[in-house]
Amino acid sequence: MKPVIALVGRPNVGKSTLFNRLTQTRDAIVADFAGLTRDRHYGNGRQGPHEFIVIDTGGFEPDAGSGIFKEMAKQTRQAVAEADVVIFVVDAREGLSAQDHDIANELRRLGKPCVLAANKAEGMKDTARLAEFYELGFGEVHGVSAAHGQGIRSLVELALEPLALPEPDDEDQEDDVNKPIKLAVAGRPNAGKSTLINTWLGEERLVAFDLPGTTRDAISVPFERNGQRFELIDTAGLRRKGKVFEAIEKFSVVKTLQAIESANVVLLLIDATLGVTDQDAHIAGYILESGRAVVIAINKWDAVDSYQREQIQRQIETRLAFLKFASLHFISATRRQGLGPLWQAIAQAHKSATRKMSTPVLTRLLLEAVQFQTPKKSGMFRPKLRYAHQGGMNPPVIVIHGNSLEHVTEAYRRFLEGRFRKEFDLVGTPLRIEFKTSH
Ligand code: GDP
Ligand code: GDP
């Protein structure tokens, strides 16, 4: 599970700037869906080998009496509760304020490990100016500049240090056909997640097996179906209780993100009686950003009429257009309809996500594609695509080398993606294409 860092501080100290700096998009894919993620305050960050989740909070005014400020304070407390560590941001230029003291007291009360960052400290040689912040009682004061990217690296290292992170294992790279597929069922409360899972687990064709060396049974259920091993992981809004899964009331973005991240394949369950809601679109956005393989199931198909069915299909085409690569299923968990094909889709998504593509085959396909359709000239430059190799799995990454590749258009990238997908039969997984220009 990725650790969670919450950014807390009064308004205008530079939390959003720091958030943007920490979550600098790892790949362009997020930018493509700016509309979806614009107002989101959760992001993925990376420091060396370690990945983490960052929560940006609105301005925190603990004494806020009512209205929006009270709501912001509540949101902030929730963020702190979900976090493993807090970065408490103050303004080095404005100096210590009464509000900072209030926030410090509140943070002490909440009892989370805190690291104190004095932002806007660029060009501030005189560290004496930071000394006043010691008064807050959070130990060392770290002068940083979010806007200029100074001191951020060590700040994050410091924040993550007490969490004693293990080196991330590269088990995903392992080539072990017997390894279970980790499956998460995600969806808004009441979508039917627990009904579906308990229906599955009640089927006798599912054989539970022992996962060697794990006492993690509490958070996962290993089982086998048609010779394929699966590990069902607890998802946001779901907890295992004895032999069955139970819905829990609160929906937590952090838990959703963590569950998605620890899965190989995510089954996104949508409630047909409600259609595709904002929350569904958000969850879908997280799945996309995580790069996980995904299967979409529209549940409660029994409870909607033909008019509603048509509407939902249209909504999926528009609102979930960015998950076009996922296969779509219409099911009824209570009536056990349409459940068989889901397994095939899950296995297929996993196979696609872990597909191996050799350099000669990729290069041949690339050159065939170029011959079929040459990339357009941009000004004086015509991109020259020379060869391709696989740069990663889960999701698969194809790295294309050549010259002037910065002039390859988005339309052309999509054209290439389509060719590769077809050739390698990639369904249910994102496919990332990167261009490396040699000069
Ligand atoms: P938030 O309200 O805490 O999220 O603060 P913002 O991130 O919106 O920043 C508030 C203002 O401080 C903006 O005008 C930023 O450009 C500015 N700011 C943020 N970080 C820095 C910094 O490192 N140095 C300077 N000089 N200004 C900064
Ligand atoms: P969760 O919060 O996502 O785990 O949702 P639940 O599994 O608790 O289901 C919420 C409600 O939807 C329950 O009343 C279920 O009986 C109902 N439900 C689940 N699946 C279906 C279905 O396929 N059809 C219909 N009509 N109702 C369903």
C-alpha cells in the first residue's frame, strides 16, 4: 500500500503549488483528461523508487465557525485521518501567524507524524528568519520553495522516513504463471460489490487455496477458478467479515486508490439504476491513472428497462470514453446473469497487461505502420520512426526511437496504438507509447 501524505496549512502558503510539484504527472495521460481531474485533490507522487499518495487540503482554519470554512476544516481533518504523515506548510516570507499556532495545536491533537515546511524560502540565505517557526513545536523547520522546486526532495524523504518503507518488490515483473491475479472490485456504495463477490465465493467451482506465508487473509481471499488462481483484495467500501464480504458505509478515496494500486485487474462495477455518476467517472479516472487493467460491468441490468439501457450505453460512450480499451459487460449479481464471461474478461485483461512484445516484432510492426501511413510533416520536420522496444509491463509500454519525434501528432500516436493493440490482441489494459528522439 502506498503511504499517504497530507498537505496542511492556512490558505495561500503554497499547498497547491507544492501539490503540483509533488504530483508532476508521470505521463501525459493525465493531461488528456484534465477535465476529469481538475478539481481533484488527490494525486500520485514518486520519490526515487517510492511512490506515495498526496492529499491537498483547502485552507485550514480550525476555528472556522460555519459555512464553507467549517466544511474545509472538516475535509482537512478527514484528510489528516487518512494520511500516514502530514506536511505542515507555513509561509517563510510572511512569518509565523496566530493561525499557524491554531493549526499546530489541532495537528498535535490529531496525533499524526508531522514535518514542518517553511515555503517560499527561495533565495533566503538568512535562516534566522526560519527560526521563529520552531515555536510551533514540530522540531526542525525545513525551508523549501515549492514554486522553484528547492528542498522538496529532502522534505519528502524526511516525511517518508518514519514510515520505514520497504524497497518496492518487483514481483510484477516476475514471470510466474501460477501467481494469482490480484483482483479488486471497485464501485460506488450500493453498486452491488458485496453481492457480486459473495455470489462468486458461494459458487462451488471456486476453490479456496492457501497462499503460502501470508497472514494477510484478513485483507484478501485467494481462490481458484478453472485452474486460474485469483486473489480478491478488499476494496474501498468493502471489508471481509468471516466468510463473506460486507459493505461498509464510508467511501474513502485513499482506500480506493490503494486498492486499485495493489490490484492487477480492477473490475469497475456500475449501478445500472443510477447510470454513470460523477463518482463512477472519478473512480474510472483513478483506474486509468494507475495504469491497471480494467473490466467494466454494469450491474442490476435486471432492474432497468430498454430505455434506461440505451441511455446507459450512451453515457458509457461519452463519460467513460477514456476507458474504451476495457471490455464491457451487462450483469445481474442477484440473478447470477452474465457472470461467466466476466472471468474470461478478467483473465484476458491480465494477459494483455503482462504481454511480452519482442523488439524485432515491435520494430517490424512499427515500420509496417509507417509504410501504411507516414507521419505528417510539421514545419521543416518530418518525424522519422526507426525502431521500437518494450519499456514495461502492467501497463505495457512501447518505446519508439527515431528523430524529430516531438512532432508526432496525437492522432498519429493513436493510429499506432490501434495497430499495436490489434496485433498483440491487447484488450482491457492501457497501452502507453513513449517517443525517444536521438539527436
Ligand atoms: P494554497 O492556498 O496554500 O494552496 O497556496 P497556493 O499554492 O495557491 O499559493 C499561494 C501563492 O503563493 C501563489 O501566488 C503562489 O504562486 C505563491 N507561491 C507558492 N509557492 C511559492 C514559493 O515557493 N515561492 C514564492 N515566492 N511564492 C510561492
Ligand atoms: P455494495 O455497497 O457495492 O457492496 O452493494 P451491495 O452488494 O450491498 O448491494 C446494494 C443493493 O443492491 C442490495 O440491496 C442488493 O440486493 C442490490 N443489488 C445488488 N446486485 C443487484 C442486481 O444485480 N440487481 C438488483 N436488482 N439489485 C441488486
